[in-house]
Amino acid sequence: MKVLKTFPDKCIACHACESACSKLYFKEDNQAKSCIVISDETHPVDMNVCNQCGTCVAACPTLALSINNQGVIMLNKNLCIGCLMCVAVCPTESMRTYLGNQNPFKCIACGVCVKSCPAEAIKIVTE
Amino acid sequence: MERKVLAEFKYDLAPVVQGYNKRTLYVNVGTKVIAAKPVSDMMIDKFVGGKGFDLYLMWQGVKDSTKWNDPENEICISFGPLCGNTSYPGSGKSIVTTISPLTGIPVDCNVGGHFGPYTKFSGWDALEIQGKADEEVIVFIDGDKGLVQIMTAPDKEINSHILAEELVKEFADSPDKLQYVSVVSTGEAADHVLITCLNFSFWDKRRKVARLKQAGRGGTGSVFRDKKIKALVVKYSGLKSDTNHPVDLPTLQKTGLKLHREIEAGDDSQCRMHQVGTAHLMEIMNDYDLLPIRNFKYGQMPEAIGLHSKEFTALFTQGMVDGCWYGCSLSCCKAVDNFKPRTGPYKGQPVCVDGPEYETAAGCGSNIGIFDPKDVVEINFYCDTYGVDTISFGTSTAFAMECYENGILNQERTGGLDLSWGNADAALELLHQMARGEGFGVTVGKGVRAMKKIFAEQYGADPDFLQDIGMEAKGLEYSQYMSKESLAQQGGYTLALKGPQHDEAWLIFMDMVNNHIPTFKDKAEALHYFPMFRTWFGLQGLCKLPWNDIEPADNAQTDEPAKVPEHVQNYVDIYKAITGKPMDKHELIRQSERVYNFQKVFCMRFGKGRRIDDLPPYRAVGPVTEEEYLSRQDRYDKHLVEKLGLNPEGLTTAEKMARLRAYREDQYQQLVDAVYERKGWTPEGVPTVDHLQSIGMDLPEVLEVVKRYL
Ligand code: SF4
Ligand code: SF4
């Protein structure tokens, strides 16, 4: 399973990963639209991102969520009807949405954030 | 399948605006006229949508003399402005109305499945079907193309579990698009008997079957078949989270997400809908002496352990997303997969059975003395596919079994069927006979009211006894709760406009268990508020379950826990978010009150809706037989002491029963007085002109009917 692994001890909370992610998928620099979320109120920081556990897949009524052959959970926007049931069941609150959007969104372990991180606090690993 | 197009109607596709299309679809299967009708502002203001639109359209379409099988009788299916949103749990209901063959007045059913939302998003706020076809037809709505067709239906199959699946496959664009088609159908029994239903399908992508949800009550399936309609089919493939075009999608999503999370956190401890659906109620009802057993004689029996929810949990496939519409995270629709019936035409063939829900488990289980869950599942399966209402089947069969127990029926009269309590083979054979249109099953399938008349006239049975044990009012069979010890629920059942169904009010715990509404005034207030509040679901296209089967964690600490204030506020919020119109919890009740009173006056057009129509059989009120009295003697003796100030010692059981009966019947009448007054009706149950004016339901045609009675 391909997954984005986080190392909070190393994170310097520069939020570069969030910018990279939201710019790639939403064409804007906006934490609310990033699949990875860094909250720096705690120490070490909280790095929230999908761990590909699959809970959401079972909750989706339209089979819009599926696991690809690398073990990554993918969302098919053509099938998604935006009920947000997947958001509610996600045990780590990593199925993301922002109100007013048609569909939720999630980390697909693409790695764009890894390249942006100056502190090596995130890594794509295969488990 | 070779089909001839008999009539065709093209229309412009246009997006829904804030929950409304502002037009309804009229289809006459007799004259083959298909037309669009505009929705006026008056309709929206006074009738809102859903059941309101249905009744308004039907009012224009029928005459005071219309019978269920007259061509002008209509089947109306409407959805409501909130229907079809995918954000808030329980938002996919259709409301079906017709003049019922059982009651002769409008009946309304609230049903899930995808037909309603898809038809709405195809461009219609309601579907109004009239006329009688001279050959078998299908009505097809293509919401992707903007096309309505009436087609011939030479299909061999009528039974829903096969027909629905065949039609989904036939009308879908391709095998990967089956989820965009939904079918309304009934079954063979609807050609022969009256206790019938309509099945609304949704394609279950995981199980790869057409699941069936029932518009159960009042014989809708018989009207459908009388019109020679085999099925209604809709196709719509554009569903998104904003297809209903709400004015404020973020608020709608936020409110939905809050409830999703509440359900995720509370379902296991509160209602176990994910595991077992409404069948979780079985042991709760049995524990409280509320589970109907042997035609509502008793509410509790040790044998009922056989129908414990754990038995159904074991039969239901677990871990499935069983919502009857997208976005319902409460997901109560359980199914038994690969069930192999042991009787009938589908014997040995693996089928998917939708349910049993509580009502079916009680009606087709304990109430007829059956305590094997597999028998219940089999009856459930055949009821659905034949188009028989499981509630009326249960109550009608229970009545026949009690008549058999009392010698009113015997094997000669039943054509050889041994209708002893718990004889599942005989119950199933009744069902198969209904489907074949032969034997004693046809008599049972006419419903309790008709059986009372037949047994008195043909078998010389005592009409008073039949009246006492025949669990029907207005011609409709009671649904499956014991109301004997809850005066408020006796009213909740028997005052319900369409007949004794618990969807207007379920007050048993509030009244009997918690004693929160001790006075007549309290009960009347509850019998005003809850029917109005619940009517609102039918105006909007919503399901009742997510209102109070799941509660916020702090609900008990609120000032009115029975109302679930936070959820009421959710409804206010999502109504505003979708329609953009003002709303608060008071206006919500007023919206319902208008339509509720309209429905009441509608009944009066047919000469019904009078005080005498609101009378329960005594079985719903107290013990009819000595056996019943003696089985709960301590309770009834105590009742005599505490309520009547009577010392039961020295009195015979018959004397005690008579005193109790006089008291309880008088209590019921006092309740009716209080409720009518609270509802703004005369002591005869007629809405006053003042009241109709004050709620804004003083249309001239309504006042004209009311004045006949004043
Ligand atoms: S929001 Fe989309 S992906 Fe998530 S459960 Fe609903 S349909 Fe599936
Ligand atoms: S609670 Fe059950 S009946 Fe109600 S909408 Fe959800 S799945 Fe359908």
C-alpha cells in the first residue's frame, strides 16, 4: 500500500506542503483546500493526512470510492453525489471537504507535497 | 422486449430551482393524454409539495362519488421541495396518494427508493396518473432526454422482484448505468385482492439487485393494476450534490454532516439501524408488553424470544450501506441475501429479501403466532413480490386465525387450510392464493372490514364480536403496536386521517411508560403537535426516522426531549437553505396544518371523516375476551381500583370486564372531545370555518364541503 507517511518531529510548520497540494488540485494557495493539514497549535505539530485505511470505501453508497492496485483510495467524481458520508466516517478526519464544494477530496499519495517539504517531514512509503 | 409506443410527450429540460420545478406531469393511461401542468404560487404557499401537491391535484381530478376503481381515480406521486438532496439523511421519499379500495378515502404512503428523486430531477414536482388503459402499459420518464412515453407492456412477469430487475436492465443505457433507473411496480396479488402495495426500486450496486421499498398502506397496488399499469420507469443520470439547487449549499452540507457524525457516534448505542434496522424494536416492544401477539390479544409472550433482533441480525448481511436514498447514513434498509424460499413459485431460488422491518416482523410474525424468523422472511419476500402490504396481511391473517380459533371459520370454510396460530405453511398458502386469485386467500385479501361482513352474513358470526376483534378502523388494518394501555396512542391510531397507521403519532412511551402527558389536555396537545410535525415530512419528501430514532447526545437535557429540538432546528435550517424562504418551528406546523385540514375535508367529500369514523375496535382499547383479561388480571384489577374506585373482589370476570370497558370507552370519547377542540374542529369532527380561515385553508371549494356538515 502506497501511503504518505508523516514525521511530526521534523515538521517546522512552514505549511509549504499545504500550498503545494491545494495549488495542484484547486489552483489556489488555501489550507482549506489541501489534502494534508498541518495544525501548529500543538507540539509536535499535528499532521493530518489519509492513511488509506479504507473505512470510507465501505461507507460510500455509489461506489465512488475504490482502492487502486497500489492500495490508494481514489474518488471517482463522476460517481460521487456529494453526500459526505465518507467524511463523517473517516476515523482520522482525513477525508476532506470544504462547504459549498460538490465533492470531498483526499490524499492520493501523489507526492507533490514531499517535494515541497524543506524538512523531510513527509515521505511516500509502500507498506 | 418488443414495445409499442402508444403516446409520447417531449418537454424541455430545465434545472430545479430552490427545490421546485414549478410544473407537474399529468399522464392519462386511458385517453393517452400526457401534459405538463404549471405549479402556481398558491399551490406552493398553501400545499408546499409532496402530499400537499398530491392531494391538491387529486381534489381536482376526482368527484365526490369516485370509487377506487373508477377511471378518474388518480395515483399521485410527489416529492416535495427538500426531496432529493443528497446532504441530509432521509431526504429521498416519495409520497403516494390515491382513493383507497379499503377505505374509500385518500390514503397516503411515504416510500423510499430512487423513483421520486429521479422523477423530480427529470423535471416534475409531482406525477399525476389517471384513466384506465385497455391494454397493459408502462409509463416511461426519460429525464435525460426530456421524454415521457406510454408503451405497451407484453411482459410476462408482474411480480416485482423479477419485473423491477428486468426493467432496470432494459431501460438503462448500459450495464454500468443501472443505478440511474428506478421502477414502480406491484405484483400478481394486486390483480385479485385489495391489501396491496407498490414497490419502488433502487439499484443496489453492491448486491447487484433491484431493492424494493413499499408504498404499503391502503391498496395502492390494486389501483395501479386496475389501471392496467405494469410499471412506471424513470431514468435520470445527472445527480450531484446540488441538483436540487439549494440557495445555500454550505448550510445544507454543514447540517447534513453534523447529523452524519451524530449517527456515526450514536447508532450502535441508540438504535442499531446499521445492524438490524427497525427490527431492533422487537424485544423492546415485547419487554413493554407492546408487541402484538395473536391478533393484538397480548403484548408479550416468552415465545417472542424467537423473533429477538439478534435472530434478524444473524440473517441480515452486515456492513452494507443500506440507505433507501443517497446520503441517508441512518441506512435502515436491511436485506437477507441468497434466501431460498421453501414454498411457492420461487421455491429453492436464491432471492434478496428487503427487510423484515419491525412492522413486518411483528405483523407477519408474532401477531399470527409465528416465531421463526425464517418464516417471517419468507412471508416478507412473497408479500413484496406479489405486491401485498405486510401490515395489512399480518393483521388480516391474525383476524382470520382468531376467527378460526373461535370456530367462526373451519377447514370447510377455509378450503382446507388449518389457520391455527403459528401455522406458517397456511399463512404462506394464503399469500400464494392471493397471487393466484383463488381460494380463501382472496377472502383474507379483501381486508378485515370485508371479512367481518362476510363472516357475519355467510357464517352467522356475531357481528359485535367481529367488530371487537377486527383490528381495522376506517377500513384500514391497524399497524403493529399494542395501544390498549395507552389512551393517547388509541387516539394516535384511530384519529389518523387515512386510518390506523402509526405515522401520525407514536405516543406510547410518552404516555404509558413515562407518563409525561397525564391529562386530556396534554394528550390532546400531543395529538395535535405530533401529527402536524410528522405531516411535514410528507410535504417535504423526508423520512421520519432520522428525526427521533437517533437523538443528539444532550437531547434528554433539552426542555422538550420528545420533540428533539435540535433536529427540529435542523429541518428549519435545511428548509431555508434549500428554498430560501423564511421558516421557523411554528410556521413548520402551520404548513402541515393547512394540508392536514385539507385532507380531513377531502375525506368529508366522500361522506367520511365523521366522529363515528374515528372509533376503534375494542381490542385496541382493552381486553375483549376473558382470556385476555385474566392474562393481565393484576393490571386490570388495579386499574379498577385506582381509576374507577371499585373493589374487584366478589365481581365476576365478566362484570369486571364490563366495568372496565365502560370506563375505557368513555375515556376514549373524552379524549376525542379534547383532540377535536385542540384541532379547531367541532365535536362532530368538522373543521370550523374560523379555524380554516385562521390557518389559511379557506379556499372556496373547501368551505363549500365543510358547510354541508355545519
Ligand atoms: S461524498 Fe462521494 S465519495 Fe463520499 S461517500 Fe458520498 S458519494 Fe461516496
Ligand atoms: S432511515 Fe431508512 S427509510 Fe429513512 S431514509 Fe434512511 S434508509 Fe430510508
